[in-house]
Amino acid sequence: MNRVGVIANPARPVIAGLIPELVRLVSSRSGKPTLSADLAATVGEEEGRGECVIVDSDDRAVEDVDWVIAIGGDGTLLKTARLVGASGTPILGVNSGKLGFMMQTTPGDLEDALERVFDGRFTLDKRLVLQGRIANGTFSALNDIVIDKGAICRVIELGIYVNDEYVNNVMADGLIVSTPTGSTAYSLAAGGPILAPDMEAMVVSPICPHTLSNRAMVLAARDRIRIEVRADHPDLLLTVDGQENVVIQSGCTVELCRADHTIHLIRFTDRSFYDVLRTKLKWGER
């Protein structure tokens, strides 16, 4: 693994201080960091800028690389997953944000983390991806796909079908369909269950349902979900991983299923999913 893509937000002060050190560490292992021009601007010539491959965008920074380092919070990792797409390129998450639930290491442990990856001392978590389709496009999500009532404070009606079988009509502010990875994000806040990230499943969670008996459902990953959206106001929202918004209208049909590809996250075996839960959710603390 020699060519390493780097994705981060150069506007954050912590990133400007971290990138030169990252470039030094990767170059010291004969690696070739690939950075967008905006990110490369944080690296001076004396700090190893000449060792970098500089491209014009983040999209190009993940092309033809062996693995990618995503520095920031979970939003940065979700963005990186969208850029990597179906390529199967592994992603190492470095948390410089707040929660960083999906991130594997921190800036303080970066040198050790890079040594592990270069030495092959890691495993790959293959994460299920959702694929969605509406009349005018398709999209994929590592975390979740959300149908929301939009700016007007009025419930919408959602007809839910699984494998073409009618399940329920839900009156709610919206609906979240999440992967196991996304079960600890918006779905959890809406009362959904926590799923182990390697489960073959999806979670359907109503947002503030009008009827309390409408609860979250766990479905098999092989299932196909169809949601018929009805409302008496226009401009509803469909949100993909909290990153991309699509305006939809009443009468829209949203079809969801498991995508053909997975996202590969680099994980170190001494840090389990349950370690992350205890740390990030502060379980066991008084």
C-alpha cells in the first residue's frame, strides 16, 4: 500500500496543523500522499509538499489509491465513503471532530495507526450500503436514507411495503431507513435499536409517529422496501447520509434495498464495537 488518498476539511485549524505531520509520516514509509490542492496548501515545501501528489478535487484524491485517510468527524467519513463508492478502497477514519463514532483512531495515535496499516496489522470491516431509487435518480448511503416533512410543521403519511407486501401506513414527521452502521446515528435518536455493524439487516424507524404503536422494525438485508409518500403540502425532503438533500413531492415512491457493493473500513483488532459503544455513549459512567 503506497499511494494514500487524504480527505479532510482544510478550513479547520486542527487540520492545517495535522496535514504536514501526516505527509511526513506517510512519506517516511515510502508512501505517496494524494491531496486536493486546497489541502496541499497547508503543507510547505520544507514540510514535504514535494512528496505529495496534488490533484484538483477530493474526487480525484481517492482515484487510483491503495487506501484513504479520512480526517474529521463521522460526516467526513460519510463523505469519503460516497467518494470511494463501489471501488472497495479501504478507509481509515481519524477523529478530529466531536463524537467520531465510526472513526478508528485519533490524531494523537496517528503515527501508531499508520504503522499498523503499512505493516498490514489491521482487519477490514465490510459495511452494508443502502441503495435508493426515486423516479429521477438513484443514490446510496452508508448510514441512512431519511424522508422528512420538510419546512412545514405537519405530519406526512408513509405507506410501507416490504417485498411488495403492504405492512403499514405511518403518520409521522418522517421515516429513517438505516444500515447497521447508521443504527447508532439518527435512527438511535428516533428510538431505533443498536445493531452490530456486521449484521445483515436494515432498520425502519418512524420519526415522531402520530400513533405510539408505530415502532422501529428490523428487516432482513435481502428485503426490498417501498415507501409511498403522501402529504397535503409540497417540497418534502429525502436526505442521504445527512450529506445530500433531494426535494420530493407528495405521491413520490421511494424504493430501497441493499446495494451491490460494500464500504471497507480499516479496523484494529484491539478496539471492538463494544469498546466504542462504552466510550462514545459513556455507558457505565455515573
